Amino acid sequence: MATVKKAIAKNSTSKKAVAKRKHATSSKPNYLTKRILTKAAKNGFASAAIATMEIMGFNVIVHRGWVVKKFADGHIERIKKLQTTNTSTPIALD
């Protein structure tokens, strides 16, 4: 029992280099995934919406089945109602 404790103590004080594991997030993949593409598209649209709001003062978006202008102060002006052929499924752009 004493030799086991000595061996453990000797190994714990030795200055061996311990190999560190690389995390999966630290390496950059060489392929395009749906998650990467979705994140890039969302970030691009968000930055474009901010820039458009600063330049023009409004954005044209789809909101609850309507094409609307959304102004910088928050009010919304309806432009046109969208027509759908299938009323049982919601509009993908809402």
C-alpha cells in the first residue's frame, strides 16, 4: 500500500507535459453546414436591416400576412395584404 502511495505522489510531482484536447469548436471546419449558413444569413439580414433603417428610416417586411413599412419610431404602415392559396398553413415569411 505504501509503494502505491509513493508512486502516486511521485507521478503527481513529476513535470510531464500533459497533452491538451482540442475542442471541436476551436477548429474551423472546411465545409458549409446548414447551421453555419443559417447563422450567417441571420447576421447578414440583421446588419442590413439596421443599415437600411439608418439610411431610409424604414424597412419593408412581411408581418402577419401583410407587406408593411416598419418605421424607425416603431409605427407600421400596411402596404398590401398577401394572397395565399393554402390558408391552413401559415406564411413562411411571417
